[in-house]
Amino acid sequence: MFATLSDRLSATFKNLRGKGRLSEADIDATAREIRIALLEADVALPVVKDFVAAVKERARGEEVSGALNPAQQVVKIVNDELVQILGGETRRLRYAKSGPTVIMLAGLQGAGKTTLAAKLARWLKEQGKSPLLVACDLQRPNAVQQLQVNGEKVGVPVFAPEPGNGTGDPVSVAKASIEEAKRKLHDVVIVDTAGRLGVDSEMMAQAAGIRDAVQPDEVLFVVDAMIGQDALTTAQAFLDGVGYDGVVLTKLDGDARGGAALSIRQVTGKPVMFASTGEKMTDFDVFHPDRMASRILDMGDILTLIEQAEKAFDQEEAMRAAEKLTGGDFTLDDFLSQMQQLKKLGSMTSILKMLPGMGQIRDQIENFDEREIDRVEALIRSMTPAERANPKIIDGSRRARIAKGSGRSVSDVNGLVDRFFEARKMMMQMAKGGGMPGMPGMPGMGGPGGGKRVSAKQKAKQTKGKGARKSGNPAKAAQEAAAAKAKAAEAKPNPFGIGQDVDYEAAAENLQLPKDFSKFLK
């Protein structure tokens, strides 16, 4: 949703890089670009004016003029101001001190209240609560049935004494739901109310009647983040007619410009409490202003990614996988298990978007084929247990059989096996604390202690012209070479390949010595 805004802001900050100090002209140009970016994102004009004024004032202050890197300081200022217009701190639900906590949902038809009610119920269930869904939208056709289906999906009971479709009294249903919750020991009641295609007095009167009947602890206004400036008009109308405590943004995964999300807190004074980011029941979470600001500025959302990973990954399974990696016993079965846990996090596209700097490759991320993981899974499942345990035994005939069984090509099998060995090698090295591949101490990677045999002639070619430090004193250089030869002769195994097969002429050339010194080196 914030892709355009994010790209414009990134381009603006890019122009500031490398400047030791910012002039008035630089600050004015940056503020102008930020203003244009916000207006193009459909942010309300009063919000844009306040935001740009705050950024300019702080940019002219000592925190930028005295900074070692003014450009980074401006990014920090923009981030801080974004956090403020998004609400500052994260607003949590208030729970009743006694009796069930009542949460009432209000909003226009089509904003996604009924689906969001089930998402909220699922989230509360994860928090250890026992929610009850209440069907008070008796106007819209099949609204009651929709809530019942969604309630069944998330494993939450639905109180629906009236069939709806234009019949029944929603105020009476809301009143009866409180007694039902007390009788069945539900500690949270979520009331789904009716909406209209537009703001009208009948809808407002009905919502106000339900509010007065159940005295909710929280009234949440559900708004479609894709309707732009109209969202602000509707939000103000509901605030005046019914009143609410917080806002829930739906359809944040859409391709609209996102102005409503950035404006609604400043215009209404009410915090955004939750956000719905997709169609699945799991695409719902608490709204964190600081994390959203970080995403807009293409700095990622690592905290949310960690939280999701903690929920999805089995800690014991992860520990077993780590032990297998360090012991060199990591198999394709373990690889498949890790992939299945990764799928629990959601789509790869959404995971990648949470990483810093991914805005630069947004097109590639958007075009990522989510079915590729399923194809890899099909390839692994087409292998025998012995092949998964030891992929080295997979020869040509086995590869043909695996390809046929998975509906893929032999080249796909080859690619999977090759990538598995490369990934396993890299993960083993990182698990043992050796650093990244190719660095000193990495077994089998050609660095010192790596165990990969490289002839002196090859090594001379690899290092020639790379600026290796060598003594300018021929005698001292010869002593160093002799000492290296003696040390290498004692080492078993010999990781450098230095020994009887040394090409002394190449070594002399590598040391930048006259060729006559090759005899001395021997």
C-alpha cells in the first residue's frame, strides 16, 4: 500500500547522501519532495502541512547541523514524525475489571467488519481469552451466516438467535449476548453491527442503541484503508454520531495510496489499534506506529518477523536441526521440515517485505512464485528415505525416477541436490561459528585451516596482483618462505598443498623475486 510513498521518500533521502552539511536550500528541497510524496499518497492536507513544518523545524536545529551524517539524521527526524502522526505509542485493548469485556465494531458496509470480528476473536483466543461472537448485523443478506462460517473457521462460538436478512431486533440480540456470555463463562464479547453503503441517520441510531444497551468497554471503528479521503469523512461522522475509542484499518494489503492510514489518527484524535493485512484469518495484528513507519521508510519490520517466527517455529525441532547441522547429519528430511515451518510464517512475499532494503527489489518480490516451495517439497517427497538421508547416492537413474514421480524435470532435481549441498555446507560453517564462507577457519572453503588442497602455482595465480604484503628484503623473504615450507611439511593434512609438489618458480614470481631465487627457495 505504501510502495509509492516509500519509493519517493527513498529517492529524496538518496539526494542527501554524501553531504557533510545541509544548507537551507537542501532542507527546503527535501521538505518540498516530502510534501509532494505525502500529497501523492492521498494524505490529508492539514496533516501534510503539520508534518512538513515539524520536519523543517527540526532539520534546521542543532541535531542535524551538529551531526556527523546529516542525511541519516534527517531520515531519523522523518521516522520520528511518521511515528507521531501514526499514533506514537501502541494502544492496547482495555479489559473490564469484572464481567465480560464488550467490544463493539462499527463502520460502513463493505469495510470488512464481519471478517474482522472473526480475526479479532482468533487473536484474542491466542491471548488466552474465551471470546464470543455476536451477530447483530441483521440487515445485510447472509451476514449472520457469514459470521457463523468465520466463527467455525477460528473455533469461536457465535451467538445468533435471529436469522437476520432484514428480520429481528439487533438491540435485543446485543442485550441477550451479555447474559449468554456470563452463563457460558466467556470473558470477551465481540458485537458485529450492521453498516450501510453510506452514512445515514438510521444506521447511526441503531449503532447508538446497541452501544447504550451493552455499554461496551471498547468501540472500534472499522475502516477500509483503500477508500482514501472518504475514510476521514466517514470516520468523523461516526465519531460525532456514535463515538469510538480506536480505529481498525482493513485491506492494508491493497494497492491504494494509503493516505487514510496516515491521516486518520491526526484528524480524529483516535489511535489505530489493529490492522488487517490480507484475506486469511491470520492476516491480523496489533498496529505498531513505530513498525509501520519503519516499513514506509524501507527499514523493514524485524520485530514483527521475530514475533511471527516465535509463534510458528517449534523450539525443540529447531534445536535438533541445529545439532544435526553442527554434526554434519543434516538431511533432506530436515530441510523439508524447516521448509514446512517456514510456510507457517505466511507467504514468502510478506516475509521478504519485512526485511530492510527490500523496497529496492520490490518487483522481484512481487513476482516471486509461491508455488516454488511446493515444487521443492514434491521433489523431496518423490525420493526414498535412503535418498533423503544421503543425497550423494542419487545417480542418473534415480534422478530420472524422482523427476518423473514429482512431475518435474531432471534439471530441477539436479538444481535441488546442488543447492542443498551448498546450503548445508554454508549452514554448517555458520553453525560452527566460522563466519561466512571463504573466510579464514572455514573448513573446505580454501581459507587457512580449510582443508581444500590448492597447489602453489594455483595459489600464486590467485594472489598475484592482489596487494598481498611481502617483504622488500630478498633475504628476509626467502627466510619467510623457508619457514612456511618447514611448517607446512609438519602439518597433516596440509591445507595449502605446500610440500613436494611446490612450483618454486611460481612461488618466486609470486614473491616478486628474481627467478634465480627459486633455487634458493628449494
